[in-house]
Amino acid sequence: MTGGSGGLVPVDSGLVGQTLVEAVFTKVGERGEQRPHPAILAILENRDQALAGANDPELDNGLRLAGYHARIVEAEMFEPARRHAEWAPDLVRGYLSRAGNWSAAIAAACGDIARAEPVGRPDPDDELAMSWRVPGPGGHVRHFLARRTIEDHLRELEEPVDGDPAELKRPWLYGFFVRVCEEALPEEAVLPE
């Protein structure tokens, strides 16, 4: 960042990241319980895509919806995030023959990439960290946003979750990638009405 005298002003990247995460988190919260199109909601709630063990389906669905809304908010806030992920159409097409229809193909593709993504902070060079391959603020911001969302959801629970809470990042990622695939669907894709 340049200062008034043309010199550089040091920026605390941790503070910038935290501020960015909180800004996106707040905007996702403002979306509340807004529901996507019924065909997309059915993909988000697809129980064939078990992602976080035996945890409460309401928690799982809440995290999926938050991840989905996070991608929408990114596109609202950041111009680069308005571009779709170029790899997404081919990925979904690749699942179509096995899945039988576009909805099942999106669910299977997103389930697989959400399960493959590291639950820890992803390295930009990690081929499994698909959150880095989506235009927008990057994998680290998305990682910390997912953690912030999980933390918020866990506070509302009466009982502790089963297993490692870090695994709850997977439903959030699933919802995020459902939106990534939805915004990049090829023209020939047909979802139920």
C-alpha cells in the first residue's frame, strides 16, 4: 500500500485477513436463512453426501448453506469473484455419466472435492486445495471464514459434536462448491424445476 508521500505503508496482513473474514461473515449472516432455488437446495441437503460424521443434520445443513452464501457474498464484494471457476463445468460433466443427472453430478463432484480439501489451512500449491482455484479472496480467507462460521454454529449447540470439530469444514466447503458449480453450469445443464 502506498502512503501520501509515495512511500510504502506497512500493512498487518493478519489484521487485514481478520477484517476481511469478519466482513464476509457478517454479510453471510445478513442473508439469514435465504433459500436458493429448490433444485439447488435439494443438492445442498443431499444426504448421500455424508461429510461430517454423525453430527446433527441441522448443523450440517446450516454449514452447507453458509458456505453456499459465502460464495454469493464473495461475488457481491469482490470483482474477481464474479468470474466463475473455469475448471467447474468440465468437473461436473465428468461426473454426469456416472451420476445420471446434473443434480447428482454436482452433488458427487462437490462431495468429493470437499472431502479432499485439507481441513487445516490449505497451501496454495496443494492440488487438493480447490478453494484456491476459485476466483476471489483465496483459500486462506475461505479457510478462516469456514472456521469462524463453525465456531458460531457450535456456540448454538446444546451438546458437543461427535468427532473432530475441524471436520465440520467439509459441509461448509460442500455448500461453497455447490455454488461454484452452479454459477459455472454449462448451457446444456438441466436441473429440475
